[in-house]
Amino acid sequence: MNQKFNTNQFKINLPGNSRLILLLFITIGFSYTSLAQVQATLDTTALKIGEEFQYTIEVVSDSTDTVQFPEGQRFLPLEVIEYYPTDSVFENQKTRLIKKYGLTQFDSGRYVIPSQMVSINNQNFYTDSLLVEVFDVEVDTLKQKMFDIKPAIEVLPVKSNWLNYLFWTLLIVLALILLGYLIFKQKKKIELAKQQLPPFEEALVALQTLDTSAFLRENKIKEYYSGLTEIVKRYLDREVDEAALESTTDELISKLQLHKDAGHLDFDKATINKLREILMRADLIKFAKMQMESGQAQLDRAEIEEIIKETHESIPEPTEEEKLQDERFKEELAKKKRRKKRLLIVTGVAAFLMIALAVATLLFGINQIKDTLLGNYTRSLVEKTWVKSEYGYPAVILESPDVLVRKTSDEEFVISKNLEDIFTFGDIREKIYVYIGSSKTQDTTPEALENIMEEKLLLLEEAGATNLIVMDEPFTTENGINGIKASGEFNISLGENKYKKEKSEYELLIFSQGGIIQEILIVIEKGDVYAQQIKDRILNSVEIEVQK
């Protein structure tokens, strides 16, 4: 139904000049709106999961206008995977700005792309909302009736990482305990050495301690004389001769006489004779159980104190040269002690590590310990978190330790020529190498597949493979994709007549569908258990997208 409006209802009573200015602004606004045009389009409204499609915003405006396009994740629930540079086209004295966004979605369903805001000279314009539909990808798995069932093989169990952490934790804790004990023991020795009294004061204190003992009251004469002779020998050991404590009576008296003759001791012969008598009496009491007269022990104790005092007074003061020599001797002796301590610590730690290594080997096995200490590249790949990705079109979907990297056909060790999509992981000269490639072809007959396989094997030889052994067989998947499989082993050349010691095993798969050739090659080091696990896991995860 048509409805008429009375224009008089919208009249505004303004002065003449004001109405003119308002009319001018309204005219400019309508003129600008008619000049600026914003439009959004899609290159497709139906796509597969993970496939990129382009969302384009076109703005037609004056060349002097300032235009700001949307930035950030403003296209939710769609994800922006790439922002393309803004293109500009000049036509009819206007500028056409074209901004493209690469969008995708990883879940199937119908999605509405929300209206986007474009700012032109700080004035906002909005695009229309658009609808897009995402479909599931139909895949053909290689798991079903592609190859003959392989016989079961025995593999080493892969232990979880907590055993490695437990082993290293115990080893570090035990090493710290051993080191702490050695440091504590050494520190205690140093403290005891600092607390030790000088020889003369130590001997007098020891005599006083012997006086307070109960040896004489309890008639323990043997124990009393043992303590008495030890006091005088220890004093002479520290002050006169370093071997006095371990010497017999005759040996000690002979050494004292030599020191007296050499001028090291300034006391008379009677003192040496008194010491000989006391020591011989002590030997008879200790070893021959000789009976002693009453009061003789107190007399011998007094004589020992006098001998110690006389010896202390008779020792001449060392000359400056002797002091210097003594300091040098002490320094050298300290160095020897430090070297001996370091050697003892190193020997102890080495012995401890060897014992710990032997125990750990019994508990965890030699392979576990070897891999933990030396590292194992292929084992680390098995134990890490794998990724599942798509490569090429139609997509080859598989799991791998890391995402395969896109390559060009002219790079070294890439067994491809004139291919459109090439993806690799690892190195053909190392323990693991994975290759995926695809190309277009006009001939998809079985004979053509065999020719392609021959070409790939020749390229493999050009990459360094020698003594190549080949076993091949054709196959057809349940969805009708024709293919051929080649497997075997070879030696890899490292250049300059050098060859890798271990042989390499390979498995090459070639598929043909709709004028597209798809290739998968996996090369591993022969005999590596973990590399074999990687190859089997990759092959068991392969899925081929069916081209519609």
C-alpha cells in the first residue's frame, strides 16, 4: 500500500542563512555517500574442511580518501589464515581498492560471515553478511586391503619417560650426598686442626688430664703407663721427630741422640737416659706385667713433665732460612694433600658412578641406559607428540613426528623433477627420510605407473643410492585408486667414494587418480627398531583424498 507523507510536517523554521548551510551539508553528505561504494564478495560459497577461500572487499572512492579495512580475527566463526596486500585500480577518476582475506574452517556446517566495517575518512560503512557452507572430506584409507598382512615382529618395549627422570634424579641425589659427605669430613678435619693446641701446651694439658684419671686409684698401672708414654711420644713426634709416635723405645732413643749430635736439641745425655729408663719400665709393665714399687708412677710422671719442659727449652729458635724452608715445605705438603684429596674425591665419584651405572643397567636394561646417556634420535621421534597434516591436492593425509617442509624439485636429495607439490622430512643420508610429491599426467595406465616408478628409482640412485634392490607389486584400493608399491634396500653414498656403514630400507608408493600422480617415499636405516616403528606408524596413518 502506498503511503503519502506531508512534507510540511518536516519543515524547520530557521533563518534564511541557516537553511542554506543545512541544505549545503545535506547535499555534500548525499554526494559523498553516492561516491563511496563498499561491496564484499566470496570466490566460493562451498568448500571442504581446511580449504582456503577468499573474502574480497572492494571500495570505490576518491583518490584522496583515507580507507581503513578490517584487521584481526573479525570474521569469526571463520579463521583468517592470510591477509593479502591491498590492490588499487584507477578508473573514471576514481580509485578502486581491493582487499582480500584468506579464510578457512575446520568443522563442517553452514556459517555466516558477519558484516564487516570499513572506515572511509572516519565514516563507517558496512558490508553485507555472507553465507558459506563447509563439507566433510571424503577419504580413502590405505589401511584396507592395500598390502598383504605382514608377520608379527618382536620389538623392544618403549619405557615411559618417568624412568629416565627417576634414574637421573637418584643419580644426582646420590652424587650430592657423596659430595656433601666428603666436604663435611674435610671441613671437620680443618676445624680439628685449628682447635689443636701447640705441642708443649697440649702435652701439659694431657698430663693434667692423666692426673685426674682413676687409673692409679683402680690399680690400672698398665693403662696409666700407656697414657704416659703416649703423651711424651706425641710431644716428641710433633716437636722433634715426625716418626717418634710409631718408634720403639730403642729407635726413639737413637733418633734423639742423632738430633742431639746434629745440634737440633740442646740437652745433656742424662735427660736421654732418664727417658730411656721410663720407657723401658713402661714396656716391662705393659708386656711383661712387671710389678712396680709404690710411688714409682708419680715419680715417672714428674720426670716426664721435666723432660718435656727441658726439651721445649732446648729446642733452638729456627733461623730465617730454616723458617723459609719450613714454609716452602709446608706449602708443598699442603699441595700434595690437596692433590691427594682431589684424587680421592674423583676416584670416589667415579666408583660411585660405575656402581650406579651397573645397578641402573640391571634395573632398566642396557638399551635404556645407552639411549638415556648418549641419546637416540629416532626414539625421541617415536616418543614425541605427532602431528596429522594434509599435503598437496588431492590431499595426502598422514601422521608424522614433525610437519613435512615444502621443497622445490631442484634442491639436493629431492627425488623429483618438474613436480608441483613436494614435501619432505629428515635426510636420506640419516636415519629417517619421508617424501611426498604430486604431479599431473595424461597417462594413468599400469604401464605408465611402472615407468614412473622406474623414473623415481633412477632419481633415487642419482641422490646417492647404490646396490639398489627392488621388489614391486601393483594394487587397487577399494575406492578404485590404482597404485604400485616398491620396496627393498640400498647403500647410500656420502660422496668421494665414501658410503654409509648401515644399509637403508625404503618403501615407495605411487597412486594415480584423475590425471594426478601422488607419491610417498619412506627411507629408514636398516636395523633401527625405532625407525621401523616410525615407518609403520606413518604408513598405517596414510589417507588419500578422493578427487571428485
